[in-house]
Amino acid sequence: MKVLIVSDNHGEDEIVQSALDHNPGDLNIHLGDSEFTFDNPELEKFNKVRGNVDDDSRFPVEAHDEESNIFLTHGHLYNIKGDREVLSDRALEFEAKYALYGHSHIALAENVNGVFCINPGSISLPKGEWEASYCVLDTEKDTVQYFNRAHEKFEEVNLLDL
């Protein structure tokens, strides 16, 4: 399954839709801090969660997609800026293979206690060494490809090597 993962566009219009237009997934996920309303047309084709700056309470804080075995959350309630132990532990409660999160604006893929914890980075306001980014997870190959705002792939991570 191909999973498009976007996070932290912080009110910027059109960039989420642009990512969807260039790299549509079998499943599309937005990890919060869109600063849009829950029913914004740009998020219509996305499974979505609430970020710490999203005001619309209709966004869930977390979700689990059983078909893909993905746990998703924004991350601010799981101490992700320290480490991803709390996130991994919560994902394991769902027996999830993947835990997706945003919040830090830092793109990262790592194996924490057998859970692949993946942050797509921020598509609008990056931190860390990488440029603004989003990613695509391939659950059949266990790879994550990172793309910049021009939709050019600039990094690929084989999760099985982590």
C-alpha cells in the first residue's frame, strides 16, 4: 500500500493538494497543524488528526488504520521532541507496525521497540537539516521516500535497515 503523509502546513493553502496531486496514495494522511477546519476541501481525501494549533475539535487526537496497521497522531501529547518511546508504546497498544507523527517539523524515520516511527517533516516550516518535506510510505517494501515542495524525491529510507 502506498501512503502519502503530510504534516504541519500551518495554514498554507494549496501545498497539501499539490502533494496529493503529485503523489496520491492508496491512503492519504495529514498529521495535524493544518490550521484548516475539519471539513476544508483540501483535507477531504485525507485521514487526519488534530495538531496543537488546530482549533477545530472535530479532528481526532489519534487514530488507527487497521488495514495499513498505522497509528497516527500529531505527537505533541506523546513527548516526541524528547524521544519516541511514549509514541511507540501507544502504537503497540494497537499492535501497529507504523507510528506516524508530526509536530517537531523534523523529518525522521526510526525503529523504536519494533515500531517504525515516521515523521514526514513540515511541508511549510521545516526544522533540522532537511528542506520542507512530505513523504510516501510503501508498506509492501517497507520504504519511505521523502519529497520536497517541488515533489522531487531527495531521500529514501529502507525501514528494514533501521
